[in-house]
Amino acid sequence: MMKKSLIPLLIAIAALFALPLFIHNPYYIHLVETILIYTILLFGLDIVVGYVGQVSLGHAALFGIGSYTAGVLYFHFGWTIWGTLPASIVVTAIFGGILALPALKVIGPYLAMVTLAFGTIAQILINEMTWLTEGPLGIKIPKPNLMGVPMTNAEYFWMVGIILILSMIIVDRFVKSQIGRAFEALRDSPIACDCMGVSVYRFKVIAFVISAGFAGLAGCLYAYSEQYISPNTYNNELAVLFLLGIIMGGRKSRLGAVIGAAIIVLLPKLLDDIFLFRIVASIIAVVVVVGAAMALSKKVTTLRRVSVPIAGVVGLAAFSFGLNSIFPIGA
């Protein structure tokens, strides 16, 4: 018998795959597609940040390495996506291991500084190695072929959706395995793990390599989605956004990765249109307040637990209506 908890997930998946059938505007399809690709990356980043408890600001660089692996293999050797996809995962995982070996000997803000430096160096190298990456000119990549015919926007969207679901299943099974439990133990008490014979350093490297593989997968899909890659895309600002996505969406949660990806993709778009921002902020505030009231009436939660989310969404709605006084329209 199907678990009731699976029903909302199946409805969400059905709605996702039906989206291109009802929304024909390529802009909105591309927007959701970008959220799906970022979600795959955040699945991997959550392993490092959420489960192992390490802060990484190098995932934008790993994301770029995945994109450029696909771009270089297509541009110089004519590889199809069926070759560039696994190659991007493997190459990025190798770079993730190279970064992890020295970086994970430090912790806390020092690790963040090392990974941030890695991102800066990677961007400089991509920009300067014109013989391989075409430098600032970037590389154009067409949509991949399916049975000799270029994929339509809808077909590529469905392919990204299928890969997202497979990634979600793999991550979910992985974090619930023995290795996943070891990751959580590492985060809670590295010293106790070391005393029990669990190699703290080795498991941290494993986590980083797996996380890098997901970043490479997302980078490859992003290259075909955008059909153009350049060094300026994979900057430190993007690395900070990825980290914020995990923090705002919620760690150790696949749904949190989806929410985080949606926030970092949609929020800049919403801020471009103040009226749309007000509508969305108001709807979110109403939904959260009503949901919290229902939960309180059924004694599912406590006022203390819901007070912060309620204050946050109400404050966001109030902020959206106060933007005129801060930044007058037409000024």
C-alpha cells in the first residue's frame, strides 16, 4: 500500500512534468529548469554543509568545471551529452578531491577562505586558458540531440526533471546509509568519531568528492540549458548564493534544497518587479500564517516554534510595501 507521505511528492512530480504542456513561454520554462539544475547542486552541497557540517564556498568553481568540461569536450572533440554528462561528473569529482585533500585539514572560517580562494583561482584559469576554454569569449553549446534530432525546450526540461528525481533518490538513499550516518556523527562530534576508529579526514574527503560530482552534473546540465558558458558566470557571488540557498531552504532536507534553489533564482527576478514582489510576499505571508494557525489549533506545534517563521514572512510582506519609501519608483 502506498504511503500517504508519497502522495504529495507524486503530485508535485506530475505537476512538474506537466508544466511545459500548459506553459509555453520559454522564459518561464527556463526559469524552472534553472531551479531544477541548482537543486541538483544543492543536493550535493547539503552533504558537505548539512551532514558533515563544513562550509564550502568553492562549489561555484566546481559548477563551472562541470560546465566547461561539457563545453570543451563538445567544442574541441564533438562529444554528445551522453559522453559529456558522465565526464563532467568524474572530472569535477577529481577536482573536488584535489581541493578537499589540503582544504579539509582546516576547519571553520579557514576552510571557507581556502574554498573561496579555489573558486577565484579556477575562474582566473578558465579566463586565461584561451587555448582550451576560449577565455572571455566563452563557448556556445547547442541543445543536445535525441535520436539525431535536437531536443526541444520541453524535452530538455523533462530530461533535467528525470535527472533531478534520480539525484534525489540517490542522495536520499546515500544519507540514510552507513556512510550517511557516519557523516552526521562527524558533524556532531569529530573527536568521538576519531576515538571510535572512524577516520574523520577520510570521510570528509569522501563527502566533498560526492558533493563535487553533483556540482559537475549540475554544471553540465546548466551549460546545455544556457547554450553558452563564460568565466564570469561562475564567480564568488554565485558561491555565496549557493551557500545561502542551503541555509535559507533548510539543511539536511531535499525539500529544503528545492526551496533554496527557488529562492536564489526567483528572488532577484521578483525584486525587478516590485508589484509582483508584493503579491508573492503577501501570498506567502497569508499561507504561512493560516498554516501556523491551523497547526496551533490542532496542537501539532507550539507558538514558540512558529513565531520566527511568522515574523519573517510578515516582515517580508511589510518590507515589500515599504520599498516605495526607501527606493521611490521613478527616482
